[in-house]
Amino acid sequence: MTSENPGPPFYVSKAEERELRVAAEKLTPALVVDQASSFDEYVRQLMVPPAVMDLARKAADIRLASWEVQAIRELLDPDTVTKPRLLREILIDKAKNDPSHPPYIRVACTGKGHYDDDAKAHGYEETDEGDFGSPVVLEIWPAQHYSPMHSHGDTTGIVYCLAGQIDVMSYGSLDWNAEKRGLVTLTPGQCAWLSKDTYAVHKVYCPFDGGPNPTPLMNDTGDFGASFHVYLNENELSVEAHDPESRDAFDYIDEVAPHEKKSFTTYSDLSWRALRSVLAKTAASW
């Protein structure tokens, strides 16, 4: 892509990217929940809804262990011919089924994952019963992979960075030509947020290098970012609200022209129990 016609994930030039990062630092309420380091930042975070601050506080001490990070990196290893890796295999299958954008992996912290049975060949010994959806998910973002622009209905939630880096672009509405409001990079311990009225539409991307031989849909590296997502319906918040909406589906904009609005029924690729079992099996072989 040229500077006049910039490409994915955000379709902005370097100059526009700098402007959007500056714009994000002025958004009120603050898009990022973090330890305030200035009076202005404190005031902007003061305007963040209490329900969001409560979610952020509860997530503040969550971390991936160093061995878990290394095991995830190994499971994303692109050398799938001589050394198959579970997460890489899932990415390849997802890219084959949906070539509209580079895939990422959703891990249900409760419930069941679509590929849980496939995890048995990698050391997972049981398949959980339960729903495929989850209000709490771990999302694994391979380097240079990204989500479509999407919303989460009427939920309130956080996008909390656990490992690596993730970029979050906030949009004014769910439309391909929507206003880009601000762009932020999250590092471990920081989180972005959303509600039905504020920052409801976003796109998530891992900015790490894609390796020496990437393709349009798959990178060529094991590097990744990881984020912890919580999406609560209004009737699940501590403050009672009306007209709760389901998180079982969300709307998104197709990356492929003519960039239509579509609906996605949420599901998870793996359960956390299945993934952690495979991570432990991987680490035990070191």
C-alpha cells in the first residue's frame, strides 16, 4: 500500500496515526484506564463509569506467567510442517474458513471451546460440557493480526492487556467510513473500555513484527499480544439498568468491499482449561 492509499489494519497514514494518538490523549472520559500521572489525566479518568473502574480494579493483578507466555509463543510457531502447534493449526483453519482478515484466538474462561476436541492430540485429556460463549475471554493476537471493526451491543466491558502490546482504535459509529476517534497502544496492566454509549465500536491489532515471510492472512512468527476481555450485560452490572441485551452476538464491518455490516454469533476457539492443559504439557517438555 502507498502512503496515499494506506492499508490495514487501520487504513491511515503515519501522519494520521500520530494525530489519532494525540487525539486519544484528549478524549473525555479517558479511553485508557491506568495509573494517572497528571492532573488532566486524573480528571479524564474520573469521568470513566464506576462499573468500568470496578472491572479494571478487579483485573489489575491478573498476569500470564512467564512460562505460559513462552508456551503460547511455542504453540504459535509457524513451522507447522515439521513441528505442528495447536494454536497455529487453529489459525490456519480459521484463515481458511474466513479469509476476510487475519485470524486471532478466543479462549473462554468459562464454558467450552470449538477446538477443545482437537486439543486432545496435544495433551488435553477431557472435553468440558458447557456453553460456547463466555462473558470473560482471553484473546491471543498473533503479530500483525487484527479484528474487524466491531461493536459489542449494549454490553459494558474492558480490554485489559496481559502480554505484549495491542493497539485499539476507537470509532464514532459502526460504519466503514466512521470517524476515527483515537488510537492507543496498551501494554500489560493497561485497559481500554466500552459501554453501549461510549467507545462502543473499536478494532484491535497486535503491532509486533510479522516475521520474515508473512502472507496477507498469516504472519511468520510466534510473537503475540494477549488481552483479557470482560463483557457484561446491563442486568449484570452492580447498578440496575433496563432493557438488557445479549452478548451472544455482535455486529461488525466486513473487511472485504463493499464493507457491509454483518452479525457474528460469538463463540470461543478453546476453553481456558484446554489451553492451560496444553501449555503445561508443552512446558513440561522443556
